Amino acid sequence: SMLPVVALHIEPHHRVLELCAAPGSKTMQILDALRCDDAESINASASSSGVLVANDYKEVRLNMVIERARRAPSAPLLVTCGDGRD
């Protein structure tokens, strides 16, 4: 569902933590929201400061996220593997 991404009103300068990232659909939607294609933005430094930390507890599932992200231009992405409850 795209609803969580839409409801969060993610902007290019936001820092986002996604705790259950795999298989990657929402991850890609978040990365798309963080991307700023407006080269003439008044606040260029804020536009490019966004980052997504994508976490999942299974390394095998994270490989899907990484492969999807490699195929598309995106905002900065940090992938971690761990239990989000910790």
C-alpha cells in the first residue's frame, strides 16, 4: 500500500527510518519522495539532505531491497539488518 508514504508527507529534506523494509515497495516509494529533481530549488542544501535508513531483520530479504534500489536513481540509502524492537 502507498498509504503510509502518502500519509507521512515525506519531503526531500526528511530523514526516514523504515524498520520492516523488505521486499522494498515502500522503500522505493520513500526514496522517490526523498529525491529532489528541482535543480533550481531555493533551498538546495535542504533539498538534498534527506536520507532513508531501511532495516529488516532478515538479511536474505534485505538483498531484495538492495537490488531494487540499485536499479533506480534515488536519495541516499543506508541498509541495516537487525530486530527493530531492539
